Amino acid sequence: MKPSSIVLLLVAVATPLTAATSDTALTREISLARELVEDTAIRYDDEGLRLGRERAERLAAAAEAAGDATAARDAHYLVMLASYAQMFTGNNDPATLRRLALEAVRHADRAAALDPTFGEAFTMAGAARFLAFLHAGRSREMIQASGEWHAKGQTIDPESTPARFFGALAKSMDPAGPARAEGVQAYGDLARRLDARRAAGDPVRPGFWDVEAHAWDAIVRLQQAQPNAAALRADLGKFLALRPDSAQVRELLRRVEHRSWVPASAVAGLAWKPLGSDPAGDGSTAGAPELRALELARGGDRVWFRLTYEAELPSSFGANLAIDRDGDPGGDPKWWGGGSSFRYDGLVTAWVVREGDGYFGIAAVTDAPGASAQRMMQLGTDVLLRVGDDEKTLMVGVPASVLGLAAGAKVLAAGGTNLLWNDNLTADGGDGIVIPAQ
């Protein structure tokens, strides 16, 4: 935790709260709590978010006891924001995600009840309900309510930053893969709008929504068929100079960093063992890269996987290795690709775009909590890639210490583009292929 946040935290914890707290004092305390919540959210700091959330809960109680509806509204909104943000740190198990989602719903609802003109609360109540749908039971009522609350927030205040943020998300999504142009434009417009507000001094320092807008501007630009990595490097670098503590922006810069293919000498002496094969023509999207074979080798301190595709790999392509590292699927999330019941606790990702003599994209390892938050680099980025001379094979080298394979570990391989899953390669029944020991 950086020194300024430590000071904020000490001030917040040391200040007692009573029903007699003045309106001015409450406003000041809520402002301090907001800075704490936003700073820790930007850093993906779970402990800081917990402390900020608890402080905001006490402030909400004090404000309600004092009859200050505006302060109570703002404090409940902060509790919601801290809960919402913590769901994306990639450090939380399913039970914690469920609790956080329901807590976010409850406090967003209370903020909306205290001020029916506060559109942001309604928009975030919709967003929180969507997360509750994902993590606290996929009920039809919850997803329907998510849309209704979001629509009401859009009606009350369509120009609020959350309304524009989630509106841009809806415009950008395309099940076929690349982000839609109108969504890319919407995120760019939102980022520029917030930049202009900061330039005018409101506020001077980028906050939570500034980071979210700039990060998602980069994400949807990366979701284009031909992303401009050079422009993204420049834009992300400029923003990181303003918020060097942003974990999300640092990860995005890693995604657009140019990397070289591992040299042929690194894989020349490997002894490959077949693990499984997959028939041609079973992919979900015609023309997307389709897996045919999976092999394993061990060399030095790495475990290597070789994935063979049906046809030569295009300029951008993707591979995943979903791994049940301990051989016990209990409590693990289900693999998201279709046609499989496999459960995993580790995920190797190679979603890349060729660039010159190398590539950019994600080549990393995460665990199940990281995957649930789309933090694909949670366990490390020391993953080596090489495309074979036949242009149909991809070799992926992962440090054995990062994988931590136990006896009975299993793997499912998946292929497609860098944007879109296409097919699985696994054992009969979709249960995963046993990874042989040394």
C-alpha cells in the first residue's frame, strides 16, 4: 500500500462515528473513504477494498442515523463500488464472489431508494445484479431485473459515466468475435470526455472510472480484427504515467508488448508424447483454427505442449490449456468452451497476433479465480511460444513450478482465434486427458 493510502486509512479508522457527526464532517469522511476505495480498486488490493467497504458501511449507518440522506446515499454507493471492484481482482473464491455480488446489489438498491433521481445507483444496481446472476445463482428473475434496473438508470441519467460505460460495452459486444465499431467509438469518446473533465480540474487525478474507461478503450481496440499495437502502447503508456499504480493498465501494456518466438534450438531436442487427437470438422465456427492433435514434452524446467491445427495458422490465433492441476475437480469452475464438462484450476492462454518477427497478445498462466475475473496473467507471463515450420503447430512452454502438476492432473486443449473459442480437444466424454508423470 502506498504511503498516501496508509495515511487515508489511518485517518479513516481513527475517526469515530456518531449520530451527532456534522454534515460537513460526514461529507469529508465520505470523500476520504471514496479516495481509499478508488485507490485500492485501481491497485486490485483486496484488503484495502475490505477496509474501505467497512468504513463506508459505518459512514452509511451514521449518515442514516443523522438523517442525512445524501451522505447516506453516497456511503451506500461506496460500499457497492468496493464490492463490485473486488469481484475483478482475481483473488476471490466462488463463495466470496457470491457474497460480494449480493452485497453490491443490496447497497446499490439502498442508494437508489435514498435518492430516486441518482441514475448511477440504478445503473450499478443493474450491473451488480448481472454479477449476482453469474456468481450467486443463474436465476431468470435476476437477469431480468438486471436489465430493468440498468434501463431505469439510463433513463434517469444517460450521461452518467456508468451509464455511458455499460452502454459502450453493450454496443461493442459481438458473439462472432471482433468488437463492433460503434462500441470502440463509444469507449474512445468516454475516455476523451473524462480526460477533458480532468483537464478542467474535475478531478485532476484519474479515478476509478477514468481507469475503467481507458482500460476498456484498449480492450475493445484489442478485440478488433487488426489491432494497432503501436498506438495502444503509446496511449496506455501515457495513461500509466498518470496512474502508475493501475494493475489493469500494466497488464494491458503487457498484452501489447512485442515478444519474440522462442528459437528453434529451444525445442529441437524435445521428445514428444501423444496425448490425444480430435476429428476434423467439429469446430463451432467455419474457417477458424481447429485443433487436431495434442502432445507433451518436458525439457529443463518447463512442461511443453504441442498443438497441431488442421490448417496453417492465420495472422491471429488462439489456444488454451485448461488444466486440473491436482486431479480433483471438486469446487473447480467448469470450462467455458462448449461440449465439455471438464473442470479446471489452472489455465494457460496464448491469444496472439503476429507482428514482424514475433507477436503480441496474452501468453500467460492464471488460476481459477483469475480466470473468473479475466485476469489471464495472474500466475505469470513466462510462457514461451513457437510456431512450427509447417505453420500448423504451436509449441507452448510453461515453467513446471508455475503449473504445479500433481499425480492425476488432466488437461483439455482448446483452439480458435485470438478472440473466439472454436473447439476442444479432450478425452472421450469431455473429462480431460491425464497428463503423464515424468
